Amino acid sequence: METAGLFVIIVIIGALEAPRLIKEKMWKELGVFSLLLLTGATLAIVMIMDITFLNPVKVLEKVFTPVGKWIEQVLT
């Protein structure tokens, strides 16, 4: 039920915003809007369905912690 409600809200948001972007021929903005709306919708559905999802902050920590330590060693 929650997923259906979320879908309705997403459709309403798209129906309110997309026609103006299309009318004014703002194609790049429409693409960015669509990408962000779909990304948000996907993340919301994942949260509603209680699916474990990889946290992007953890990925960045794993990448940049060794880089930070290396820079610290070079500078000291």
C-alpha cells in the first residue's frame, strides 16, 4: 500500500512539473528532473521495502581514508 501511495505522489509531481519543462523546451532540465525524481523514487521504494542498501558514505570512506593517510605521510 505504501508503495502505491508513493507511486501516486511521484506521478503527481511529474504531472505538475514536466509539462512546463516540455512547453518551454527545457530539455536538459527535464532530463535532470527526471533523473533526480527516479533516483529519489528508487531510494524511497528501497526504504519502504526495508531492503539493505549500500551506504554511499561508507564507500567514500573506504576510498578516501587510505588517500588521506598517504597525504598525511607525505606532508609530515
